[in-house]
Amino acid sequence: MNPVAAVARRELRSYFVTPVAYVFLVIFLVLAGILTFYAGDFYDRQQADLQPFFSMHPWLYLVLVPAVSMRLWAEEAKGGTLELLLSLPLTLAQAMLGKFLAAWLFIGMALLLTFPIWITVNYLGSPDNGVILAGYIGSWLMAGGFLAIGACLSAVTQSQVVAFVLTVVVCYLLILAGQPQVLDFFQGTLPRKLVNGVAHLSMLRHFQAISRGVLDLRDLLFFVLSMAAWLTAGVLVLDLKRTA
């Protein structure tokens, strides 16, 4: 069996051995429903779309995704199973990719379980399901970006709490990066090109573009390259730990 697939299967199975996975799924689905239909003013808008649903995802992921990613490597290091994992016939990159894919698939399962919300909006009106599909794709890509950050930072420390806090802080900064208030703050002190560079680092900005139904290659590449960069950084951290 492919080493990446073997690690991913092992990790995905481990989620459902304990109640943690089920608790996460329930919390995610309940919060998604509450934030969409109440905090998102779904009914007051009188418009058949899922924009209120997707607009809440960055803030849902800001807490729930680090809760998933914090255990990826910190738990292995603390439990003493990291050495055992790395003694298997696989590379650090394969181990990192397998763990990441398992967590990403788990988040994908949580997203798929929100299908009653999609059914509801189709029952109430005639939404553009192409835009909704793009929103789901953007949401899953953003979750992957957050997970890659969490996987890297989980490799830095043995403490799951520290990994959680670091991931929340970094993800929050990447959400805020494209906000007008932040850009206005840097406008007078940094060159325009650098300010534009800060804006392009915003995961929220790229996610919002996709969720409007525009599958621009630049936005898709942003998430793919972000995931690749953070996962590569995580592999380097683990390699430094192993050789230290």
C-alpha cells in the first residue's frame, strides 16, 4: 500500500476511535446551522442563496480547525509514538502528507453533512447551485489552508494547547490581512506594492472570491501553494527535530 495512503487511513480511523470526532461533527453542524439561519439573517434577507452560510465559515474554522490539527504531531511527540512512526519505511514528507490528507478528508465529511442546509435553500427558492458548489470548494480549500498551518505548528511543540493557540493566532492574522482597516493602517508606512502583497496573503479575500462563484486560477493556486508551503515548513521542522 502507498505509504501516504496508509498513514491517512491510520489517522482517519483514529479520529473515530474516540468520541472526539463525533463531538466535532455535532458542534460544527449545530454552529453552522445557528450562524446561518440566525446570526446570518438567512430569512430576513429573503434571498435564496447560501452566502450567509459560507460567510460564517472562516470564523467557524478559526476555532474548530485548530482543534483538529493541534493533535497531528504534538500528540505523537508527547505520547512517544513519533519515533515509532518515523521508524517505518516512509519519509517525513509522506507522513506529513498522510496526516494532513486524513484531517482534510475529515473536514470534508463535516462539510458534506451540511447538505440539509443546501436542500433547505433549494426548497425555499431557486438558488444558483453552481455558485453554491463553488462556495463548498472554496470552503474546503480554506479549511485545507488552515489545516496545513496547524500541521506545521503542531510539529513545533509537544503541547496541543500551544499548537492550538499558535494556529488560531496565525490563521486570524491571515484572515485580517486583507481587511480595509488593516490595509489603511499600513498604507502610509509601507510601499504600495508591499501593501498589495499583504492584501494577497488574506485567505478571507481569496475565499470570498471563490464563494461568489468565480473559480479564478489565481485564487485556487493561492490555497494550493499555501498548503504546500506550510506542509513543507512542517517537514523541515520535523527534520530539524530528528537530527537535533
